[in-house]
Amino acid sequence: LEDQHHFSYHIDIIPIRSPFPHLFNSKMAALKEFSMEEVSKHNKEGDLWIIIDGKVYDVSKFGRLHPGGMPPLVDPTVAGKDCTDLFFGLHRASVLDEPRYAKLQIGTVPKPAQAKAKKEGQDIVMPYAEAMGTWRRFSPYYKETHHKFRAALRAVLDKEVRPFAKKWDDEATLPTREVDKVLGDSGILACLVASEEGVGDLLRSHNIKLPGDIQAEDYDYFHGLILSEELRRALDGGYGVGDGLYGGISIGLPPLLKFGTKDMIERFAVPVIKGEKRICLAISEPYAGSDVAQIRTTATPTADGGWTVSGVKKWITGGMVADYFTTLCRTEKHGSVMLLLERDDENGSVTTKLLKTSYSAAAGTAYVTIHDARAATDHLIGKVGNGFMQTMANFNFERWGMICGGNFHSRMVLEECMRWALSRKVFGKALI
């Protein structure tokens, strides 16, 4: 195929019996295998089994919960039968992954002889579900490092994040240190600042490698695009859990690399990159959201060259699990300053409480109270009077990541629609 710019690309669509191969999983091995004849005996109200894509479900007590009631379940074409085609004609495949329905599975039936097992590492690719640069044979933008980077990211995220993302999002699970360590050890957290000046030498000095073993000096906007795409894919589109896992770090950490001293970077940035500590960006306030210049949190100079800070910050992404807060403050005589504050629950000088928002609480969105917090001289980020400009300088790459993630989210919607359309039958024929 050729697009309007005359770049050729190819799309591999692998034919399979069902467009939902992930419904077969390793957990089936522990379940009993039934014969079709045995399943067919359970075909009446109170004793009702059905088969969907090789899985046997006991829906004897499900009738009162089923939106259509019991009649569709006891229909002769459903009760005790393989109703895979009927099911996928009315439901999305992801429904079966929900815990309340997955627990109805009691076993499996032998797979049809013609069903081909999916090879390890083989993905089912829908048209336009991936960015075109991923599949073009020749691209002026994507190099070998980009493809290696995507493959390495996907290998880690598919194992450590994707299987659990929906559960974390639904149950508002805050990130754990174990997950932080995985993201740190794999180099994913380092990607959030890989394009900053001098980061390559910093990473090598601590033996931190980026996914695909690429060099920070080679990390460009297309690597950043791929990172945003793969994170969105691994999170199944869930924004809450994504902001909790890396959102706060992605906006709170760059100012340290851009404007912090070498000592500050070693003491505070490196532990975050390794997944040992967490950081967030504390800018917005109850009285100042997008209008950053209206903040009221105040930093007062002390005799020893440090600062005393008081105020409140609101809607702080990742604040509930942050150890450090990259904080924008105003002063009476010196303009704005950016300070690194450390959590202090014991003395109550820097504390957080969870804010309920319109998305998952897994984002760890916090209301931060700062009461006479001490910031030593070496906790100043950048220069006195430059806090506002340093905040603005942080927004470009942040917005780029949001745009790339949003674009890929739209591709995920398209993919879901395509899978749905491929599973539908209308008037006895496949819709597509």
C-alpha cells in the first residue's frame, strides 16, 4: 500500500478463528476440561451452562443479573451449547475479562482442531491501530533505535503493567514501590528525562540503561512519541492509573534536570530515576490553576540563606505517593522561586490528602498543605526570580506526551470498533 506521501507500508492481519485470542489464557490449565456432550446436559433454568470461545460458564444463578433476563439464556440455541457467535454479536470481548463475569467460568472444552495456537510474541494487528511509522517498510522518521525501543518497552509493560492496569484503575490502587522499582530497573522512568542535557553521562555513571539499550543522546521526539503510545496501550487507555504510575514524575522530575545543581540531581533525581523515590509537580492552587502567575504559596528567606514556605497546592498529580515536591512559590521582594520540598508527615509541615476527581483515585491526586516548611539553600531549583519561567519551560514536552497519548487512545478506540465489527454477523453473514 502507499499513502498520500508515497511512503509504502504493509499491514499483517493474522487470520484466526476468533478476533479475541487473549481469551485463551494460562489459567485455563488449572480448570477442568468438559466434553461437549457433558455441557449439553446442563440446559435448563437452575442448571445452566454455556460455552463461549472454548470456555465453559455456569450461568445457573446469573439470570437475575443478566440485562435480558433468563429467557435468552434458556433459549435452545444457547442453553448447554456453544454460543460464541451469538455472544460476540452482542458483547465486547473485554466483558469476559471483568472479575464478576470471569468467576463464572468453571472449565473448558477441547479446542477445535482447526484452531491455530497463537505463537509467543505474535500480535493481532488491526489496520491503523498502530502508528504508520511502526509498519512502513521505509520511513524517513523511524530508525532502528525506534523499533528496538518499542519492542523493549512492550516486553516490559506487557508483563509488569498491562495484566494489572484495569484492576489498579478500577480499585484505585496507588503505585507500589515494587512497581516503581520495575519501571526504574527497566529504564522506563529514565525515559521521562532522557532528552535533557547531560542525562546520558548521568545514566552511564549509575549504570542505568534505556529500553532497547539505546543511548540518551539518540533519544528524540519520536522515542518520546513511542513511549507515550506504549504506556497508553499498556494501561488499556486508563488515565488514572497512568498518572499515578508516571504522570507526577514526568512533570515533577524534568525541572531538576533542567535547572538543578549537580548535587541536587545526584541526591534527589537519581533515586527517582531508579524507582527508589517519587516526585511530583506542585504548581496549581485553589485560586490558581492555568493562571500560574496568581499563586499564593509564599516562600520567605531565612537568615541562613534558606526558605520558609507556607501555602496550599491542589490537584497535584501523584502527590499522595510523592516523597519530593517541585514547588512554585512567590516571594514578597524577589519574584517567584522554585523549591524542592520534602514530605514531612511527622511534623506536619508538608502533608497530603486524597482528592476525589472525575477519574480514578489511582492517580493519587492530592491536596497539599504546606505549613512553615523549611527548604535549605541547596533546595533552590534554578535561580531566584525565575520560578515562573522555569515552570513554563517544563510544559512543552509534557504537552507533547499528552498529545501523543491522546492520539494513540483514538487508535485504541478504532481498534476496538474494528474488532467488534469483525465479530458481528448480520443477516447470517459477517459484517466485515
